[in-house]
Amino acid sequence: MVRRGAVGLIVAAVAAVVLAGCSQQQGLALARQACVYVDRSIKLYDAATHETDPAKAASERSNALTQLRLALPLAAQANSDDGSWDDLMTAISESSRVEEGHLIVSLRASCIDAENGTPGVPVSPGG
């Protein structure tokens, strides 16, 4: 009986590891999807900072914010599946309170992590 219990615990542990791995892979895929919108947002925001027409600049900033709003549910789901994506989700969610220009470094770093498949790994200042 003790042997059966031990085997059951081992099977449960292996299943938990496999499921966690699947969840992490799904989290990574969702983070990468969110970063598609983040990248679009950053490009729009950068264009707005170089725009000389105030109306066009405001429109591009608005479009940039819209792209971040589209990224938020994906980043939240990525974080739900794998808590390593908290930085990405938090930076995007802060866009409702903080101008995007103050978030770009964090957004880029999180998306580099997504591209490399290494959430939460610090990026060196050189790249």
C-alpha cells in the first residue's frame, strides 16, 4: 500500500510539472501576441513625438494607447498562465495613469524577454 501511494505521488508530481510547462508555453505565446500590439504602440508613440502637426501627434498618441489597450488582455492572460509576465502586464496597465513615454523602457524589456523566451531575466543596458 505504501508503494502504491508513493507511485501515485510521483505520477501526480510529474503531471504537475508537465501541466506547468504547458502553462508556461501558453503564457509565452500570449506574451508574444501582446508584444505585437506593444511594438505597434511604441512605433505610433515615437511617430507622435516627431510629428509637427499637433492634431496628428494627438491622433498618433491616441492610436498608440489603443494598441496598448488591445495588448492588455493578452498580457493579463499570459500573467495568469505564467506569473513571470507580471512586468509586461503591469507596464501595460500603468498606461492608464502614466504617459507611454515613461513606460517604453519597461515595455521594450518585457517584449525582448518574450522574444527570447526568458521572462523576468534582466536585460543588460547594452541590449
